[in-house]
Amino acid sequence: MTSHDNSNAGQRGMAHFVRNPAPRRLGMAAAGVWAAGLLLSGCSYVSDELWPSLTGEDPAGSPPAPMAQQIPASPAEANPQPTLSPPTMGSTNFVVPGVTPGQATGTFVGQKVQQMRGELAQLQQQVTQRNQALQNVRNQATQNSQRYHGLVAAVSTRLQMGTTPGNPILISQWNQAQTQLDQMAADVNQLSSLGNQVAADSAMATYLLQSIKSTYSLSGAIDEDHRQLAVLEDETAKTVVLIDRLLGELSQDVARQTNYIGSERTNLTTLSAAIKQGELLGPALGNRATYFAGAQQFAAADTAMPVSTDGRTPLVVIRFDRADVPYQQALYNAVSQALARKPNAMFDVVAVAAGGSQAQAASNQNQARRNADRVLRSLADMGLPASRVNVAAASNAQSAANEVHVFVR
């Protein structure tokens, strides 16, 4: 089933529901089910009335996929008293590419080039400040984490050796550990605030890149104007990529640290009960499976998995035909409905590049992958674990714009 544009649509950005004239069978069911499509500012998703990938059956009648093999627990998972170390934060030092100076040409286009060159320099200066702030917060978070774990280790060691119930020394150390954990939470808040600033920089960089491309079409330019424009466009594109990477690492750092701090608060509660009893109880039981799953989820998102989309209907189609496509709400609604029907559903995010010449196709592939990264970050911000998302890339010569397809299985 595919979504169709409503030829009688009014203003752009309105939502239109279109009936599919052909019913579709699900498994052995005899009755057809009508499907509905939603188009919202370049973003569409399939109605929840038709879910071939959620039923566990292949609509084409193919044999079901073989069952997954059971993998035995690793030595760390089998350890009855695991040591939960903090997740590793990103370590990239983001250095801007710089801005190449140029001579004034005296033309109107030349003046535009000088103006945009100054805007790029100002943007890069802001990115440099964001990077410095990020490195400072990372160093501060590392020190707070080390102090916290030193205090927890001291309390755990004393409890393991045996001590009196309600030992005031251990209570004092527990209070200090609680303070350090609060400091770690404050570090996460700084990272979140920094992420909002970098997101604004990303929007500015995208706008500047589009302005540079639009300047090529202005009349009254000389060859030197276009040469300087080409240099400026290349440096701006590199800045856009750098900001996207910075935003990606920030999102991962915030997600990792937030999950870890939440688990440690539960562990501190358990440790408080152990101090009252004077003996070590071990880590909170509810955190063990959560932690080991969380330790793997971000590694799963770093590599693109091979995904087959033949014969599958996408849950969401996001068409990036303009700068700021408001896809988040439609994406959230569609994924929420999928999880309501199948709580253990997995998702495939596929970057679909538009066609064109060889140079255009290469540019579209890079842009489509960046769009897929944006969708992946959105899903992470919505609380979907990265371990439940696979990433892939494809191309469609018939498409006029880059798209991102989200499949559910």
C-alpha cells in the first residue's frame, strides 16, 4: 500500500485522508480492510488498520522467517554481582574547517558573498565555543563520576567486610555519594542545554548553505564571484556536517548519562537499605538487565544493518523537500501506535536518495544519510532504544526529493 497525494488539497501542510480503492488480505482472513494514508507537510504514515509486519505473517504467503537462535549469557551477564561502570562519553574534539578570505569584486553578488562569508565565520566561532563548553562539561562529568564511584566503592567494601547496622561513617559517605550523583545530573542538564544551542546552530548552517546555493542564480555576477561562492559553499557544507556530528555525540552523551544516573539512583536506594542492615545486598535487581541492554544499544546504532524493504509497506515516509519538515509529531504518532500493537516491535530507518546526475546522486546520498541521522536522533529523543532501530540506505531514481522510510517489523 502506498500513500497518494490528494489532488483537491487546499493549503500545503493540511492533513488529508485518502481511501485506497483496493482491499488487501491479511493471512487467512477473508474480509478486506480499507487503508488510510496521512500526508502532513511532506510526511506520511500508514493507518493503523493495516499492519502486515505486525501480524507475524507475510502478506505474500512466504514461509515465515526462521526463529532467532538463543545466545548464552556472557560472563559479565552471568556474574551475580556485576560492577556497573559509567558509560563512556564521546571524545571527539570538533574543529571547524575555517573560512577562506576573498577579495571584493564590486558587484552586488560579490557583496552578498562577503556578507555570507562573515556569517559563516561568526557561525564557526559559535561552534568553537560550543565545542570548548562540551569538553569542559565532559572533564567535569568525568571527575564527578570518579568521586562518586570512589565513595560507593568505599561503602560497598566496608559492607562486604561486615560492619554495624546504621554505621554513621557509611551514612556520611552515602550522603556524599548522593551529592556527587546530583552533580552528575547537573552535568547532564548542561549537556542538554548545549544540545539546544547546537540545534539552533544546525538550523542556521542549513539556512546559510541554502542561501549560498540560491546566490548562484542572481544576475550581474562575474567569474570571480562564482569561484568565491564555490569555496564558500564547500566550507559551509563541511560546517554543516561538523555540526551534525557534534549534535549526534551530544544526543548520545545525554541519553547514556541519563539512563545511567537513573539506574544509579535506584542502586543508591538499595545501598541505603544495606547500610541500615550492616551487610551488602548487591545492585538493584531491576537495573541489571536494563544496564546490559543499554550497554549494547548505542553500538547497534553506529553501524548500518542490511535491511530488505522488498514488498514491505513503510510505516512512515518523510519527504525532505524543504529545509524544515515538521515530521516529529507524525513520526511519534505512528511509532506509538506500532508499539501499542506490538510492544517488542523493531524499526528500520532507510535513507532513500533521489536520482539525478552522478554528482547529484552522490550529493543526494550524503544528504539522505544525514536526514536518516536526524530521524534516528528524533527517535532516541522520543525514548525509543537505539537497540531496536536498524539503519540502511537505498536510492530511488523516480523520486524528486530525498526521503526517509521507517519500516516496522
